[in-house]
Amino acid sequence: MNSKTLIVLAGLMILTALIVVSCTQPTPEIKTVKETVVVKETVVVRQTVPPPTAAPQATAAPKPLPPTAKLEIGSSNLATGLHNVVINTPVQLLSSGYDPRVPVTRTAWTLTVPPGSQAKLKDAAASKTEFTPDLAGTYKVDLILHNAAGASPMASVKINAGTLAGDNEKNCATCHPAKVTGWVKTKHAKATPSAQCEQCHGPASEHLKGGRVMATSVLNGACDVCHLGTGNRLMGAQIQSAQMFLGSTFEMIFDSKHYYGTTFDEIQGPTRQACARCHSGYGYVSFLDNPKNMAAWDNTKSYIGCATCHDPHGGNNFAQLRMVGKPIELPFEAKDVGLSATCFECHNARNKPADAIRSQFPHYASNAELLSDTGGVTYGATVPNSPHGMLVGAAPVPNPADKTGKTMLFGGQKPGPCVVCHMWPVLSDANDPNYKYRKETGGHSFNTISKDAKFEYTASCKSCHGDIKDFNLKAKADYDGNGKVEGVKQETKGLLNAVWKALETKGVKQTGNNPYWIPPRDAQGNVDDKLDNAWFNYRTVYGVMWHADGDKIVPGNEGAMQAAHNFKRSCALLQLSLKDLGALPTTAADCTK
């Protein structure tokens, strides 16, 4: 065997050894990611697919992520949920991990008290616990959660305890004259003399001694102390029930539409600053104070609470609303919509129809547009509109319960289209078979349909439509071309199905979440204007979009909302898009004129 042969054999042996080693080496250890605890409110994103006829793209189920935990001060009829509390008043503490796929296995609370205090946690291992501060001073609460991935970083909150200074607002006026001047004009100052500054901001004893900052919050806790009862004080209970609240402020807001719908976790970085005006309670307040200066908007994470819409220190507007009349900073020229201006500020498309060819599309609810007889790409046509925007809430509404006709609803104010339907007075007749739904429909529930979908609150419709039982009025013709004359919701959904099919035929693909579609592009990366315009109208009418849940696509609103708001315009926009795409069913009745 010569030297060359030996070299070849040696090389083969080395190669074989490398192959064996690479095939038999152990799998690298997968590092686990520990759960993160967030002290401030965390928003659960529950946005919302195209028509059921569109086949969703199969995606691999994502690996379960460790839960994001929350530490929050709860509220009850005794506690406000503030970080500034009165001594000898229980303070509720709540933790939660909202990903059920990786449950929390152990909860560990620690309480640090000021010198001399005997305060203790009621249960240091429960998901919900409490303690009662017995001395003035600062109490520090720490929380660590454990799950299969390990322990979370420590989350902490400081709670200041003190005593009431008393002597109503005069003590505060010395340093805060403007706030007190505004507050004395409110009904709280006139009708409830016991509701003073400290009731909403917490005790002032430590503030007066050491300049400690008083507590402020847009959370509902301070309001729920009074507005969590019955009769005229039902508002808190309505909000809690309608938003699927479960007991305390923290638990109750967890499933709130104005809570998980705010999707605050998406607001990150300067490009997201524009979102703060509606996706943060503090952001909305600061937006109204300085609407032109986006950089000044407060992007502190918070849900939409009572003090977001109502100004505790302002008595100039009905119900102390921050915004009434003509909305500001909308993508269209809005008219005076009375009390509904508050709703219009956030429930609009954000973008104009002219933005479509730049591939900029409506936000999730173009309600303000459709209730103002505008919105959507019209292709130069004059589009018909349902009379809701022109008639509903356009003038003060008589109280149907008053047979004399002397009293008016909504304080005799012009309610506008949103308020008159979504805040119609709650059922008050205990003999009404639907009385059980009084906390989840009408009033401050903002809901027109009960959570179980068995009751549709149509009281606001009766003056025009008679004694109807639901909002799905029968259409006048077969507008989606399926051979049947159906309710307006089904006709709208059918047209959405047709538009989606036409888009798919043109090469559009579906995605489970934003931007919800992947259009084909030319060599320069441009999208066909026909596709952009059709997608703009699809988004305008569809409403809250679909979302992916593992390998499933969960449908969104599917046009039900806009079918009720402005069926004629919704139908026309979709038919115009189908005509432009060359896909309008020949059997569909024309609704574009």
C-alpha cells in the first residue's frame, strides 16, 4: 500500500467519522423564555375574515407563548383602584396571565410596609389578594409569577396611604384654582356635595405634608364607587356587564370592548404615535387638548374609561362630555352630530377614498363616514344613502315614556346617530321579558344586541320602523344575485363574498391578520388601481376584520354593522367595485342608483 493510498483511506475515515458525529450529536437545548409581568394595563388584541367562501390559507399552529401577566390595583364599592388610598380601607391586588395555553402555576406576592405597620397580605399565593394599610406611608407590593418556562421578572407597584384633609374643595383651590373653578360648575359639585376632590384623587394628608402627587386616572374605579348601583347610578354596572366585566375593575375591563379593542400593545415607536388619540384613554384626552400636535399626545398605556369621554372638571357640555357638536380632525368634513361627536372622533376610517390608489385603506370601522352619507370609492357615481344619517338623532328626542310629551331624552340635547341608538335608555319595566338584558343593552353598555345574541334592542327604531324585533330588515330585492331576497345583513355579506371571490380571481391572497390581503404587483411593485379601489370598499363595508387563531381564520363583522348604519351606500359601493372588476352577478338587482 503506497503513501497515496494511505492518504485516501485516512481521508475517508475522517469523513465517515464526521458524518457519524453529525448524525448522533444531541439536540441543542431549547432555551425557555420566561413570562413577563406588566404593571400597567395590558390590552388583549381581539380584532377580527373574509366571507366563509374564501378558503383560508393553512398555517402552522404557533407554539404557545408564556402568558403576559398583569399586576393591578382592583376596585370595589369601597376602593377606587387608585394608588393613593385612605388608611383602614382594603386594597385589592390582582394578577393575571391571559394565555391559557401556558397557565400560571404559582403566584408569589410580597408586601413591604412602612415602619410600625402591621399590615399583611390576605393570601400571598392567590391570584387575587388584598391588604389593609393601617398607617400613613408608602406600601410596596411585588409580584412574581411562575409557569412551566420559569419565573417572571418582578413587577412592583407602590401604594400611598394617608388620611382625608377634609373641608371640601377650598383646601385645593389655593394651589389648583383653575381645576376647582371648572369643577364647581359640574353636577357633582351641585348635586353631590360629598363628592369632593379627595373622593376621586385619594387622601391629601401626605400630599399636603410632603408634596406627594395625588392620584389621577381615567380608570372607572373612582366613578364606580358611586355609579355601580341601580336607577340613575346604573352606568358603572352597565359598562361592566356589557363589556363582560367579572367583578373588580381589573377583571371587569379585561374583556371590555373599549379595553381589548384598544390594542395598545401595537402602539410602539414614533410611527405609532398617531394611534394614541384613540387607543389610550390618556391619549384621547391629550389629543383634544392639542389636536394638531401629535408629538404632544400622551401615549401612556390605558384603556378607555369614564374620564376619557367625560371631563371630571368641566361642566360646559352636557354630561360633562369633552367633545360635542362638530368633530375635529376627521378624514372628511363632518357636520354637527351633537353628543355623537365623541364617538365620531375614533370610529372613523382614518383614510380618504383618494388614498386607495396609494394602497392606504380604512381603519376597522368607517361608521362616522357611512352615518354622514360619505365614504368609500364611488367611481364618479352619485351613490344613494339610507336616511339614518340625515334623520336619526338629528334633533332632540321626545321621551316615549312621558305621555305628556313634555320631557326629552338625553337632556333635550341633539344626540346624533350613535347615541340615539347605542345609548337608548335601558329597559325599566321589570315585567318586560327582556328586562334581564337591561345591563347589557342600551345606556352606557353602548350595545344594541345582547351578549347571547338573543335580544336586539330596537326601541330606538320604533318611531320609524314600528315594532321590529331585530335590525336585519328584509331587503327590497336580491342584490347579491344568489336568487333570494334576504335580510340586509345577508345581502351585504353576499356582496362581500362576491368581491372577495373577484379579488381572488385577480390573484389576491388572504393573510390572517393586518394587512389581511396580499395583492399581486407589477414589475415596479405597484398594485392595480382596480384592486386597491375594490379593497378600499371591501374594508369600508366589512368593518372589524378577521384574525388568525392558529390554523383557523375567525370571521369579523362581515358587514353586519354597516348594513344597519347605511345599507344603501354599503350595497352600492360593493356593486360598483364588482362592476369595475367585471364580476357583478348578472342576476343581481341594481342598488347603485
